Amino acid sequence: PGKVAAVVTHLDMTERPRLRAAPELPTLSLRKEARMAPAAYRALFRAVGGQSWLWCSRLMMSDAALSEILWDDRVDLCILEQAGAPVGLLELDFREPDACELAFLGLVPTLVGQGAGRYLINIGISRAWSRPSSRLHVHTCTFDHPDALAFYIRSGFTPRRRQIEVMDDPRLTGVLDRDAAPHIPVIPDI
């Protein structure tokens, strides 16, 4: 009661893959964000993954802890925009020596299935391999879009390990709305 569990799959690639074709998306633009305010980041993070899925890790961080990550010169944060409004994010973390973590990649629900994810992953892979590195890695879980794992595999990542993570249900702690991720049952405290 009061908990939720996810199956987490860790994936990596050890060489630059051939990129899959992405559609042209003339209504979308990508900009690199150097010092995004924590509140603005959290609003986008929530729009991308906080209602449909159970993205909550960054929502629980203090402003100082979140800023320390986002404002680090070794973290590339790119915002996908449509008509000037943020509709997606791509976050690459180069803080680990000789590696890059694809920390977050996500779209608002209205863009899912239109090729914007392929566009973002291709940019992420290209940016990650543009720096000296021997490994690009990502993890996804059952709190993400149900096609996320297959999407990463199609993009050139190889699954390496799985684990189970258990945490307090963010819908019961107030971090997310109670009706978030309706496909994942809530088991309230007794």
C-alpha cells in the first residue's frame, strides 16, 4: 500500500549507429537552454511525463539540486518548441568521464507518434557522439511510454540489465495529480 514499482531497463551503445530517417517537421525548432529556471523545467517535465506517465524524479528535487544539474556545463539541455511553446525536451549528461547519459527525452502527448521522437533521438545521438566518448547510455522503465524500450532498441541501444525500483506513489504524496498515469493502479495506504 502506498507504493508503486517499475521495471527499469538499462541500455547502452558503444559506437555511433547509423541514424534512422526522421520526417521533416517544419513547425518544430530546437534550442539549447543554458540556464533554464527550475520552475520552467518542472512545468515542461510535468507536461511531458507527469500526467500520462509517472515521471516524478525531477519534481521532487529542490531548486538548488535541480539547478546544479541543469546549469552544469557538462549537461546539454535542449528544448523542442512549436510556435514558441515548449513541447519536448532532450537532456544529455556528460558528467561521467568517457560517457554520455541520455538523461531525458520526451514529448508532450499531442506530438507522440508524429516523428518528433525520432527527430529528437537522432539529434541526441549525434550530439552525444560529437564529443569523445566510448558509451552512450539510457534507462527506461514501465513508467514511460509503452513503446519507449522498443524505440531505444530501434535507435541502436542494447539492453544490458533490468532492475525493480519501488517508491512512494507520487500520486499519493501529492507530487503528481491523483489521476496521473491511470493505467497504473493506485494502492492507497490502509
